[in-house]
Amino acid sequence: MQQQSSAAQNAGLAVNYYHFAHFTSVASAQAEAQNFIKSVQSVTSSKNMVLVVDFEASELGRQSKATNDADLAAFDSTLNAAGYNKTDLYTMASWLGSRIDTNDSNKAGSRNGHLTQLGRNIRQLTPGNGLLITALMANHRTSMSVS
């Protein structure tokens, strides 16, 4: 992953990191955030990047909105406590207001948002640790998979 990250940066791309969430409690959200932090720190000591949480796993759709909001807040707070203050949420448009809210109660950091809509956003998921390097260039999003 270090080689891919360096190659992207040398090509002038901004390198950010992605985590596919499975957490269903505050404790598991904090544990996933810690694992995400360790994975990112194994590649770079920089904290000047966006850490993205992809929040659309089927098990999350069975949780209450209040639980999901608390879990997202715990995930963000853990990232923020480690010095990662640029966070982003990637989720389905249909979940806003029904499965999650994006408001001050669950925005611990400077979270932005990307909504998944069929035919609108293209992404590549990799089995394994859920970590992708996301290179952002102009208005295009390109993901380089990490094995």
C-alpha cells in the first residue's frame, strides 16, 4: 500500500483513505476506527488527508437511526482524537433521515458527504480489510484497490 500511495502522490494526486463500516455498536465503531487508524498509520504519518467511512452495509440498515447516529459519532470522535479531523461519509441517499442523520449530533469532525445513487457514483470495493486508497482529481473519483 505504501508504494501505491507514494506513486499516487508523486503523480500529483491527493491520497485519502476509505473504510467500509460494519460496526453495530459504539464499542465496535471505536474498535473499527482504531483498526482504520492503524492501517493508515502503517502507510503514512501524515494526518492531512480525508478519512472516508462507507456506511451502507446491510447490517447497518437493520439498526435504528439513533444507534447508527451514535455509532457514527463514536467512529468520528475516535478518528478526531487521533488527530484525523477531515472525515467524510459515503452512504445511500435513501438512508438520510430514515437510517442516519447528518447533523451536529453525529458530526464530530469536518465530515462532508457523498450519496450513493445508482448510475451516479462509481466505486470499486475490495474484499479484505475494507481499506482503499482514494485518489481525487478534479471532479473525478478514482479508487486504487489494496490487497
